[in-house]
Amino acid sequence: MAKQRLPKTPVSVASIGKAIMKDYKRNKFKYLIVLPVIIYLLIFAYKPMYGVIIAFQHYKPFLGIDGSKWVGFDNFIAFFNDVYFFRLLKNTFSISLLSILFGFPAPIFLALLLNEIKNARFKRVVQTISYMPYFISIVVVCGLIKAFSQTDGVFNDIIFALGGERSNLLSVKENFYPIYILSGIWQSIGWDSIIYLAALAGIDQEQYEAARVDGAGRLKQMLYITLPGLLPTITVLFILRMGGVLNVGYEKILLLYQPLTYEVADVISTYVFRKGIVEANYSFSTAVGLFNSVVNIFFLMVTNKLSKKLNHTSLF
Amino acid sequence: MKRTTMKRFTAVLLCFAMLVTMAGCGVGKTPTTETESTPTPTVETGTDTPVTEEGFKGYPVDTDQKLTVWSSIMGPQKSFTSYTESPFHTGLAENTGIEVEWIFPTTGTDPAQAFNLMLASDELPDIIIYNIVNDADQYMDEGIIRDLTGFIPEKAPSYWNYLQENPYYDKTVKTDSGRYYGFGCFRESEWNAAYTGPVIRKDWLEECGLQEPVTLADWDNVIRTFSDKYGAKLAFAISRMNPGLAGAFGASGSFAKWTDELFYIDDSQKVQFSMSTDGWKEYMTQMNAWYMDGLIDTDTLTIDDAGMRTKALNDKVGISITSMGQMTNWLADVESSGSAAKWEGIAYPVQNVGDVVMKTQMEDTARACVGAVTTSCDDEKVDLALQWLDYFFSEEGIRYTNFGTEGETYTMVNGVPTYTDVILKAPEGANDALDKYVSAQWQNIGVQATELVRQKNNPIAVASVDVWLQNQESKKHIFPAGVTRTTEESNEATAIINSIQTYVQEMSLKFMTGEESLDNYDQYLVTLDGMGLSKLLEIQQTAYERFLKR
Amino acid sequence: MKQKQSKGDRIFTILNTLFMLVLVIITAYPMYHVLCASFSNNTELVANPGLAFWPKGFTTGAYRLAFQHPLILSGFKNSILILIFALPLNMLLTLFAAYFMASKNLMFKKVIVFVMMFTMFFGGGLIPMYLNQRSLGLYNNLAALIIPGALSMFNAIICKTAIENLPDSLSESAYIDGANDIVVLFRIIAPLIMPTIAVVLLYYAVGHWNNWFHASIFIEDNKLLPIQNILRSLLIMNQDALGGGELSGNGDRFDSYTETIKYAAIIITTVPILCIYPFLQRFFVKGITIGAVKG
């Protein structure tokens, strides 16, 4: 990113003032444009941020932040000392990284292939249908997964037809990740590909013409024109995805796991959810949330830096 | 004997109160009196409106004051958008003469969250109805709810009488230090509190020429026969196995997540952790043996009620454990599919004929919900709030909340209120119809009548409950819902319970499926202890003892 | 433009088409399953919850019952009102934020961008958010569901990426013609990133449509609830996995439509939002000829 450097010496108030005036004169509309955004964020994002204080309290809703007892790092210590802490961390990372590994490239793959479909109507139908599963409530999706995984369910019918043996798939811990991740891809591949399809629309058509003249086949065009054209979008989404590495939602896991698969399936969010049932422990969940944020930001920064080095695109 | 003493004592107190009031009358009515900023729970405060002069003259009360009530229960039936359309709520306002503005968590909203946000917002209603039994002391100390100790005897005479007649309920609605904090949700008898038990395909039993199984050996035989003949194994939704068959082994405890099955009271009044006893190990051994022989349906590990319903309808199960409500579903499916299945409730199994089952599924007859008066309720309004709450314990109130209006939803048959066809033949089903007119169907302030539950359910399911209640001593082993822990105890205990719960659930299923050998049971106990089990039991024991002393 | 295809290209086309067909089948099927289930007879559905190719014992009972739900219509009305008012606001703030983040040579850009991005990763949590909104009067009204969610930084970043991909020469020539940034943003940039705007609009629309959580904490009156909250109450009725146990005590509710009504409710709530996509899809048509502008 080209930045206009300010003269380093001499740093005087006057020169800074001058620079500011100059910057203002040139960019005042830009600042004007961002002003509503800043005001909005101050009111709705920054004002409530004092709330993280409750991570260091034993917060009671009625007593409020002013009246609740201060406990320092107790909530964090309780979390780190929990017998399940490492298991939760391991599972959360496993599920998240596996989801990224398989789930992140899938929609890109789909978008690339969709782009090669020449029949406009067929393409449109595929697009529209492929994003439908995204709208089925997770409660229902998990209900279907459960029904299909039973010994007499559809999955077992298929396994049996292929010569395998019937079993209750969801009670075997080795099956949990495949079921979780594949169903996730199935549910969101179409939806997630939409952004790439939009980005494809921005690729210069002349490049394809030129490539064709040079005798490049479809696959080559895809690899050397389409994919690089998508790269900025891919990079940005990937960095953002890494910035949410610890955010594994509780709802789906809660609906799919059971004691025999806790060992691999129990994650931070489900743990916090279970704690929440026993008592409305806002302090504890805020503390865990804070921990998550710190880890997430760390991953975001690292990915951002790497990406800056490797392909010169970055979030900031 | 004790009760009469208590009554006499109350009478003396009342006389004393009246004297004080009369003496203070002239001064008391002038607006310049030093009104007490916080009402102390003394008898004097309770006598602002003397019973003798302008006291309670029965319902409806003549008042234009309004009450606001926040409640997680007793909401309007689902076909009404608001309580203003609901016959129960409008009828209640008419009967009591007190207009109430109800606030319920919106449909589909988590009540706990709604409750905590309400507290955080500082806008308290006059009355809250919520599960606050276990933290009542804290709520009083934080200044959220009022201490009602001095008020109840005079301002809520029906409730007071009810508590005097039911000392166990009396214990539940006061704290360890003897402070009364609210109006409870009670059930008329333990019949209402037991709703889960073993069921069997009677037609199969007859087909195989077998007797109804009584002992575990009989069960073993039936399970094997059904498995051989029909391919139907022992199947159940894990959530319904609390405590399942454990009672036959002198154990109590479940695979599922319910906290109340984690503890029970043993014969020597000691609090026990259900999943660490010898009986539990025997139970696990039996389950493991059945599992290894392929007699337990492996779907059992993941199945829920809906899945069980499918299995029942498809003849994939012949003996199971389920609830009265689920059984009603199964029976309805039988009818609409024209199946030949005959489901019937059978008694919990025992080791030897003549044994008594230690624990069957039974909840506490007192529930964790109470109606409490908040500190936002003005001093002048407290009386009204108490009168309103007391209605639910008056004879007419109990009748109204359970049966609705005479001549409309019920008629008297041989001295027993009996639902009319408005309820029993309602196109939407008895449950939905009842929700329109009564509140006692699920949880409500007041008393749930046993007749309500009996009349609305399928007779076969009702008969099953009668069977399930035979030959067991669950009641004396229940860890009471009203036991309270102090804040410190609570913090410590919840942390321990949380990890222990996860661990025992995992291990129970592993023992059952053989993934973990039962030879490692001792190691399991050691791990449990390392997680703080003995500390937890100690906390529970002291809390329980304080409860007994109330 | 008809061109002679190489053998490799032809094989690729065939495989690709086959792949798409398989994808269509496995993604369309569940929706079809839900549709079949919603028209099924409850008992028969309970008996065969597996693969369905046609409704089991056709009946529209579940739909009739669902529409009898007193809140379905008001739920629709509220959800649509939210979309009508929220989407313009969303787009405006998003474009503002994106345009700023994509501009160059700004002295305070780094600081301001940090201020904006920071909000993606840190929040104050539920209770302060709740109290803040209540104190602003954004409580128990539809504005409470519109204004606080007016900007998603994630979407702003997507727009920013699209703007950055445009050639600088575009805005520069506009400046020379005397246009200010506001004109540049709306007249030049916005039309060129229409595909991205369409996606972001879709993201916002679906986000609003599916959001039940905010309404569950900021709405007190059932009549103001959006459709998803109604759907949720239908779906998780008796669902102890999420509720943490049976609350009802004496056995649970019996309802002859329990299963089918869930599916009917999904169809009712999903179909409207599915209809939006084909309208936006035309913006994804390849090559809104940036090349032409460039040249």
C-alpha cells in the first residue's frame, strides 16, 4: 500500500498542523463519508465495550457492574484449570481447522466449476438449488442427520449395500468429524460460493480472449486467469476465517454429540453453554469470550502478516 | 399436636397485632408518619390494614390498583397472541377483582435469559414468578424480593393454612434461616410427580406365552425372546432412563443430564452420589452384559423421543422405558395406523420377588418455581399482591386454576369436578384446550390437582402410572428440590458438578458399551474423587441437613 | 462464440456437468424432503423418517394448522418491514465504510480503519448491549431490530476488496472533472461493483431474515416478533436438546401434527427469502465490462 510519508524531521507542531490541514483539504469528503460509520460504531460497539469488565467480576444482573463483586482473574483461572480445558481447546481447534481445510476450498472449487458451465439456464438452476440447504434450520438438519445415521437409516442402507456393516454412526467417535464437516460443507457450499461468483463477474473478459488466442485450454484458463482473479477475495475471506478460528458454534454440536463422542466433540462453546444452564454465569462466559477474542486476533494477525508476505494482499 | 400449638401461637400473635394497631390507629393514618423505608418483617408492619376493620372480604377484591407480574410460567395458550385474549387470564382478573399486567418471555425465548435481562434493566415488576427456590436467600439479600415472613399468616391466610397442613411444602418455601420468600408450585400428591416407567407390548407377551416380567431374570427372558422372535431389542431414549432400572440394584442415577438424579438420600439420611455406588456398578454390569449380547438397540445411544416413537410404531421395540406423554403418542399412533400393538405399563423390575424398588422416576412434589413479591412493589401494594397470590391457594382458586369455570369446563360428578366435553372432546386435544382455561396443567403457583392429570391423559397411560407407583420407596430417597446452598457453597459446587457430570455421562455409556472395562471401575472412582466428589458430597450433606432443620 | 473444443475440453465439460447434476440432487433433495414431509400424514411420517420421494399420505393439515398460528402473519409483516427499512441503511453505511477503507493517501486512515475493524473482534457482551439499547429507546419496537445491526464490518470488507480491484484511473479522471468523493462513490464506483453489492445485500437480507436472537431479547410483545422467532418456537417445542430438560412435568405435550408442522413452518418461512436470489442473480452475469471502462 503506497503511503505518503510525512517528512521525518523536523517534527514540529506547526508542520504537523500543516500536514493535517493539507490532508483535510484534500480528503474532507472522505472523512465526511466515514463520519456516520464512526458515530454508529461509537454508539453501538464502543459504548457497550465497558462490559468486558464483568469477566473480572462475579457479576449479578441486579447488582449491575458497579455493585458486583470483583474477583480478578478467578474466572480465567477456573477456565484454565478445568479438567477439560485442554480437551476443549484441542477439539475446538480440530473441528475448526478441519472445517477450514475442507470447507474453505469447497465453495471456491464449486464457483470455478460453475463458471465453466456455458448453458446459462442450467447454471442458474444449479446455483439457485445449491444454496437452498443453507436455509434449513439447523435443528431440522441435525434431525435428518440423526435419522439417517441410525442402524436402519439411509447412511447405513448405503454402507450395507456397499458391503459394510450396520452400526449407529453417531455413537462412534471416529465418525463425528466426518459427519460434522461433510454436513457443514453440504449445507453451505452453494451459499459460500455466491461471493466468488460475484467476484468472477469482475474478471476482465479480454484476458480470456487473449489466452484463447494463445491456445490455452479451459483448465489452463481456469488456473491462470480465473483463480488469480479470485485471489484477493479468497485471501480476505481466509484471513477473516482465521480470525474466527475459535468460534465453533454450539448449536449443531449440541444436537449431534452424545456422551460417547464427548471426547472428540465437546468444544468451548458447548462447555460454556452447559455451564450457562447450571447458572446464568455471565462473568464466566465473558471471560471465555475474551480468551477467544485474544486467540482469534492472534491468528488473524499471523495470517494477515503471512499473506502480506506471500501474495501481497492483506486485510490491513 | 404440633399444629394446634402453632395455631394457638398464631392466634396470640394476631391478638397482639390487633392491639398494637388499635393503639396506633390515630397516629398511623396521618400522612406525616415516619414510614419505614424498608419494611421489616415484623408483625407490626403487617397490620397497616387491620384484618378486623377493612380487612379481606373475599374475592373479588374491590380495588383499582394494578399489579405487574413477570412470569416464566402460566402463559396464555399458544393460539392467543396475548393474555388479554386468554379466557384463563381474563377470568382470573374477574375472579380476583385484581387487574394484572402480565409479562411473559416472548415465544421461543430462553426464560433464564429474559429473567436475567429483566433484573439487569432495574425495572422490576411487582411480582416475579420464576425458579428462584435455590437462590432465594441471595435474592433477598440483594434486595430483589421481599422477605414475606411476617406477612403471610394474616395477609395470605389460605396459603398459611396450606403450609401448616403440609409441613414439607412449608420447608420448601422458606430459607435455612426461616425466612419465607414466596408462594410455591406444589402438586397434590406424588402421583403427579411420577410420569415415567417401563412399558411393554402386551400382545407380544401373550403371543410368546410369557407372564408379565417381575424380576430381572424375567426381564432378561422377555428381552431375549422379543429379540429372537421379533428382532426387537431393549430400546429407550437415554433421557428417559432416569433412573431407569437402577432402582432394582438399590441404585439411583441416570445416563442422562438431569441434575436431580445425581444425588439421592440413603436410608441413613446421607446424601449419596448416584453414580459411584456399588449398586450402580451392578447396574452397569447388567447393562453391559445385555449390550454385549446384542440385546440393547445401539440406536439407544443417540435416539430421542421422536426416534423412539418411530421405533415403537415400526415394531422395533417391545419393552422400553418412557413417559406418560410419550406413551400417549405411541397409543395414538397405534390407533391411527391400525396396528395390533397393545402397549401397557408394567412395574419396575426387582432382583427377587418381594423386593422393593429403591428408586423409580419421581420428581419432588414441590417445584422450584415460586411467586415472590419484589422490592419494587410499593408498601401499599404489598397487601394486594399477597391477596392476589393467596387466591391460588384458596379453595375457589385451586378449583379455578385446575378445572376452570363450573358449568363451562367442568361439572361436579359425585362431588368430583369432572371436565366437560369442552375440554375432553376439544378438536385441538385436551392439552391445548386445558391451556386455554386453566394454569395448573404444567407448573403454576398453587396446587396441581391429581384429578387434572388423571382426567386429561389416556386411561392406559394413567393406569401405567398406578402400576409404576407400586412397590417402590422413591419418595424417601429424593433429594429435595428445596435444598439451598450458600453463595460460596454454590460457586464451589457448580464448578465440581459441571465437570463430574460430563465425566459420569461419558463413563456410564462407555461401561455399558464395553468401551471401558468394568474392571476399571475403581479407577473411575479415584478419578471422581480427584474431581472433588467428596467435597461436593460434603456441601450437599450440610445443605440437606440445614433443610431438615428448617 | 462457437469455438472448436479440444478433446480435453469436451471431457471436462461432460464431467463438470455430471458433477453439477450430482450436486443438484444432493442439495435439492433435502429441500424436497422437507416439502414432502410438510404434506405428509404425521403418523406415516413418524413411521418412516428416512428418504422420502413423495408425501406420505398427502394432507395440507400441517399448513392449515401453521397458518392458524396467531403470530405467523404478524411475523411475516414484521420481517418484511425490517427488510424494507434496514437494507437501504445497511448498504449506505457499508459503502461509506468500504469506500473509506479502500481510499489511499489518507493521514488518519490507519487509525480509523483500526477503530472500525476492532469492533469485529471485541464486544461488550450481552448485558451492556442490552442496557445500551434500552437506554436509547431501542426496545420493544422494530427500530430495535433495524438500527443496531445497521453495519457489518465483514460485509464492508468484502465491498472494500471489490473497490480496491477497480483501477485507480476511474476515480482520478472523475476528480479532474470536478466530482467529489460522494459523487464518485455513487455514480462511478457503486455501479461497477454491483455484483458485490448484490451479494452483500443478500447477506444482509438473509441475516435479518434469519436473526431471531435480537428479537428474543429486545422484544417484549409477541406481536412484534419476526417470523424466525415464531418458527423457532414451533421447532424447539419439546426439543430437550436445546432446552435442557423437560419442563412440562407430567409427561409432555401430545400433538397429532408435531412433526409435520415443523416442516410446514420451514417451507413457509424459507420460500419468501429464497425468492430474492433470482432477482439478484442477474447482477452476477459475467463481465460488467470493466475492460471497456478501462480502455
